[in-house]
Amino acid sequence: MGSVVRVLALLCFFLFVWGLFDIFANHEQNTCEMTYMFETPQYVGISLDETLKKQFPKYNLYIYGEGNYIQKLRRNMKPEGVPVLFIPGNAGSYKQVRSLASVAYRQAALKSHFNYFTVDFNEELSGLYGGVLMDETKFVEQCIYRILSLYEREVNPPTSVILIGHSMGGVLARALFVMPSFDPKLVGTILTLASPHHAPVVMADWHLKEFFQGVNDYWRININSTLAHVVIVSVAGGYKDILMPDQLTSLKNIAADERAISITATAVPRVWRSMDHLCIVWCKQLILAIVRATFDLMSMASEQENKVVKEKMDVLRHHFVSHSGSRNYRSRPDVFDIDQSYLVVRPVDFKWNFQRKKHLSGTFIQVPIRTDQGFNTFTAITNQDNDDWIFGCVIKNDTEKKSTKQPNCQFAVNLSQRSTLLPSVNKVKKCITLNTTELAPMYNTLLILSPQSKNMVDISGEFYGKKERQGKLEVPKFWEFPYSLDILQLSQKQLYFGIELVGLTAVTQAVKFTVKATFCENLVGADYGHLRTFVPWSNEDSSILLHENVSNGVTFRLQTARPNKEVRNAELQFWLNPHCKYNVSMQISPQEVFGQIVRHYLFTLPAFLMMNLMLVLVWQTFTIAKHGCCPSFPAAHRTFAQPYRVLVVANFMLLCLWLVGAEKLNILHLPLPEKYAVPDQLPETLISIFLYLVAYVLTLAVYFLLKLFVWIIGIILSPCINRNIPFSGIAVVPVLVAVAFRFSATLSSALGICMYFAKVASAQVKHRKGLHSADLYNLRFTVLLLWLLITLFGAPSAVTWLKNWSFGHHLTFDPAIFPTLISLLVFPLEGALKRSVVCRTGGYCIYMCAILTALYGVGHIYRAPYFGSIALVIASVCCGGVVSVDKTLDKNKLE
């Protein structure tokens, strides 16, 4: 059985590495344009109150500026305009504001309508260590008060600040409202970039859990009270952002749908590209969308931020969701006067194309609305840049002048706001899809405007039945076929076709579609169409442009799994050129499937590593209890570290809990297992087994590396060991405890590991020289491995402590304190018990710790060190059961 598990584990490990390669090497090229500053960017510090400086010595507030504008502010800090505060995220710099601020400065035509302030958090690891989050939130609150105080002498001073947060900065912007002393009216608009609103990427400590839970609970409870005036936008980076899964950035079930927008950068109009976690703050396409939105949020009357929620949401939806083509949002007139001097063209077919190389006179294309022959949908695509381009009107039969070249309507209703901007190789491309059954009672004619133009004019229209252009396709399972399969052929003169993908519901699926445009007639430098992946439950759509006689491939990978109550399917939407034919094929992409697994569940690996180490200790303590000796790490690992021993048992316990009622744990004030508390963030059972087997191989790899290191250190320490210098480590425990409380618990744990490492090396040398059996060395080695892993969990807090050394030598909120104090008991309690019954009981206790890690520590990985430290001490106590004389035991008997 052990050999089979090792072969499977090795296979899973190679598949895991294959998936890693897909994430880091097999991704699209970064197509974001850089933002450039035309003058030297400068950051001027804002003076703060002395009390505030003493309370937050690590933090600062700056204002950004360039050229004459910043020189004026240096002389007299009296900004004029709309205040915007940028909040950096995990390890973020206050200088990341420069792209937003510089573009806004240039857009204002050298008149500063916006003043960009930025917070300096000393680049703290707020995404991995939650102990700094409350201080950062309090400082942002004070910064808002200070910013508004700079405008007190203005004739029309601002009463609110626009907040833009990157990464954890977006969470801090929402956390402001939780502060009892904060006035919610001071913030009405929040824009967040790649911010984890639902939960942190890694639940590294309980401070993070409490902070996120407190913020999200407040927003859910006060969604229509203190937060009724707040609009918020969350933009995710997309597939290229390997640090921030899109599903965590969603505001669903946190903010009100009518006042919140959650979208991926690939779906933002005029952006249409994925970007990594840092690129999102400087990508020019996205920066322009944000800056245009902030300008449109200004009230023309007050020259400050608009206070009307509906108007602000209309602006934000225009720039981030449903862009109708105009660069800036504006209210469109409902009724238009039709210019009678324009010529009119009347297509007679239900499919038509209006194309001119140059268009020297304005023309209306007059299209009768058709509902015959099963037609219920009309689609038109244009390459014209005019904002108002399609209208509905009524032509009376007795006044219809079919023989004339003038329009038959004097007035028409504007339908242009229903149009959508499409990606294009040219300047602009817009489309509109209308339900003719709904339009027919109100209008009988559509007018499509083609104004005078020196450029190529290309307008196409088509009537069709919606069911005829909507197919369904069952997505094959991973194991069904790896080869390409032709699924569709599209003929010429079609503008649109959609395919529902039945069964595409999980983030671990990846299906590659290839589209080839062929037999394109008379197309030079024109669009060959584009393919869009549409996810109805999440704004994570993406598009690719099609090219002639080239296999255009797109992999459909969900970033957010389909909710249980959602009945709609993901779709492929084809916007086609009527002059081309298209062939569509499909195949499963195995490498990208494993890439998705790695992308979404890599953070769970430490918990599976800990389970492996605990199961090794279980078998070693069982063997000590039965035979009085301890097997080697590889032997115990091969014998007892199979995945079914912990994962199957954990799932059986979950089933029993479901039968008796999981809610009964709340009555006992016990936490629910993660499968009930956060089911969307945990891997399925098969994926858990896969990750466990990956950790199985990693455990062995770390074992051999550490064994080599112990051997080298043993040679160095050999002279000391030969002189029989006694060392137990008990005397230094009080010192290590003092270090944990006075400085850092992780530092104390690291020092304890160094001392325990000497004991392991000593046991190894004595065994090599025949002074002792290998039993004590085998057990101590496994304890050392587990202790190392526990200490690594505290690395973020240790880095924070080191960064803040100049401000203070003590880490106030140290999540590693409990696991460290428990682990230090290894020194005084090692070998305290010698009875075999106690050792066997200890083995069962370690086994239970491994199962509890599977139930509670996979998603909330900060819990794993608690269980690991308890297992560590129990195993050390059982050292007393090891017989210290040489024994020869049959290897098969030990297994």
C-alpha cells in the first residue's frame, strides 16, 4: 500500500508542478500601457498633530503634485478642488498614487480639480498580519479629518472625501465605517482595486479573521442605514493576478446590489485586459476609466462630489459596466429632431450591410421593425464614433414616402443608451441587440445614423429568432477527451451566435475553444469579429479579437464558482463579421485545470504538510508504546501517512455531524467545521486528496534536506559531543519565554529550534558512533520538522516586528505566542512518561490533532499551529518510552 501511495503522490506532485508552470509561464502578455509623468512627481508631507504623531509614529500623510501646482502647495497648503485619498495595501507604497494623480492632473487641463492625498503605512504586511489593521484604520480616519480641515477657508469646501484603495487598502476604506467615532457622511464613494472583501487570501492569524468578520457583519447589518449613501466599486485584476482570486473581491452579500459594482478588469469597457496585482495601480487603460469616472462624479453646481446616489451609480455603471460608447457620461435627450437634409437608405433584406470607403454626406438607414417569420431580435454593429446613432420612430402608412430620399420621421426616440462598446482593432466598434417583440408596440421603424466621415463606414444589421442563434453544449468531464472536437460552423452574414455551456460550474474546470475565421470577402484592415466569455453570476467576462486564417484560442476558466441557487449557464458569445465563415472547436486543457487548482488552493498546502508530519508522529508513538523503539521518518511516513487515514475520517465525522445537526455546536459554543462555515473557500474531497499527496512528496523532500543539514552540523558539533558536554535546554526556557513576551514569539521559537537542533544533531552523532540506538534521534527529528513548520506560520508577524524595530521592540498582537509557549514545553517535558499505555494514548491524541487540522485548519490555517504545537509536546513526552539500548527489530514488524 505504501508503494502505491508513493507512486500516486509522485504523479500528483508532477501534475502540481505542471500547474505551477501554467500559472507563471503560460499566460497572456501584459498589454497594459504605462502611465508617464510629464513633470517630476513630488510628495509633500501634511503636518499632523503631535498627539497623532506619538500615537502613530510609523505612519504619514502626503499630497501628490507636479510642477507649479506642487510648488504653490509647498508655499501655502491650501488645496482647491475635490479631495481624493489613496490607501495602499499589503506591503504597498504611498507612491503608488502617482499614476492616478498624474493622469487626473493632466485631465484637468492644468487646473487641479482633484487633490490626491496618499497614506504611508511603512509598507506593513497588512494582508498577512492582522495586528496592524486597526491602527491603520484609525490613522485613515484621522487623515480624513485632517484633509477636510485644509479646505475650511474655501468658499465651497468639500464635505466628503473619495477613497481609492488598493489590495487591503480597499478593506480599510470599508472598515472606517465600523469605527464608533467616524462620521459616515464624510465618505460617499469608494473605489477598490484588487481588494479581498470577502476574506483574506490567507487566513494567517485570528486578528485577520476578527477584522474581516467585524467589517463584513457591519456592512450587512447597516446596508440600508448608515451606508445608504455610499456607492462602492470593486475591480479585480483577472487571471494575471495570481495573488488575489477574483471571487474574494466580490461585494455580493456584503453591499447592496443597487449601490455596488463588482467587476473584473477584463470586463471593464475600454480596458478589456487582465493585469497583475501591482499593474492594476498603473495600467493606463484602467487609470483612464477611473479618472473619467471621478470627473463625471463631480457636481457641476458645487464643483464637488455629487451626493445623489442614483446619479453616481449611473456614472459608475457607464464607465465600469455598460459603456454605450461616449467617453464621458452624459444624460441623453429622449427625443431627437431628425435632420431632413440627410439621405435615407432602406434595406429590403432581413440581413444587410452598409459600407462606404468615404462618407461625404449624412445618411439614415431606415429599417422597418420585423416580427414575422419568427424574428424577435435585431442586432446592429457600427464602427461610427457618434454617441447618438440609433433611434426608434413611428411612420404612418399614409405619410410614408418610399420614393423620396428623405427620412419619413421628424421625431424619434433615442435608443443609443442600450448599445454596448466592443473591443476593436480600429478606433471604435459598437453593437446593440433589441427585442423587436417589445419594441413593436411602440415603434415600427428603426433609424440608424451614419454621419459624414472621411474614414471607412461599416454598419451591419440583422433580424433573427433568438432560439436559432442560441445553442447548448454539455462541457465534457476532465477525463472524457483531451483532443480537439469541432462543435460548430457559422455561415456568412451572421452577426451573433451564443452557446450555453452546461456543466461549467467550478473554478477547477478549464475548456479551450478555438475559433478560425475563413473565406472573408473584401476585408482589409477590418475586424474579423470577437469572442466573449460571459459569466452571468459574476462580471468576469473576457474577450479576444479574431483574425483571419489563424486559430484564435481562448480558455474558459471560471474565477467564481456558480452559486448553488444560480440556474443560468456560462456562455460563449460570438460577435461576427458578416463577410466571414467561422469554425469552432473545443478541447479540455489538462494543464490549465491543474493551474486552476494551484491558483485557488495553493494556500492550503501548509495544513496538509502538518497533517503528514502528525501522522508520522502517530505511528512513531504507537511503535514506541508497542515495541519500545521508534521507526525512522521514511518508514513511519510510508506506513501510516496515507491520505485516507485523516481525510476520510474527517469526512465521516462531517457526515455524522450533519446527521445530528451541525448547529448544535453553536449551543456548546464550539466553532463549526470549515466545511459548514466557509464551504466556498475549501477544496472538494478529491482535490484535498490531491493536495495531500503533493504535500506527501514535499514532506519527504524537506526530510532529506534537513537530514543532510543535521549530518553536516553533527560533524561540526562532534568534538563537543565527544567531551560529553551536557545540554538539556531546560535552563533556557524562562529566557525563551521572556523573549516571546518582550520581543517576538517567532524569535523565541526560532531560538528554541536552534537549541533543539543541537539535541537532534547530538542524538545523530551518538547513533553514528554506536553510543545510542537511532530511536531517540528518529523521534526528535520528526519533532524538529514539525516545530520548524509551526515557526514558519509566524513568519509574517516576525517580519512586521523586524520592520518596526526602530519604533518599538515589542510586537503588541503576536499570533504566534500560544503555539510558541506550548512548543517550548518540549524541553522540560521530554521523556517525562515511560508507560506504554500513556504513549499509545498520546498517539491517539496526536491522531485527533491531525483530524482537527483537516476539519478546522485548512482554510483558517492560523489554527493549524495550535494543533501542531499540542502534537509536538505529546510526542516529546512519549520519548520516555524509547528504549536507549540497541535493538534489532524486523522492518516488516514495525510497519
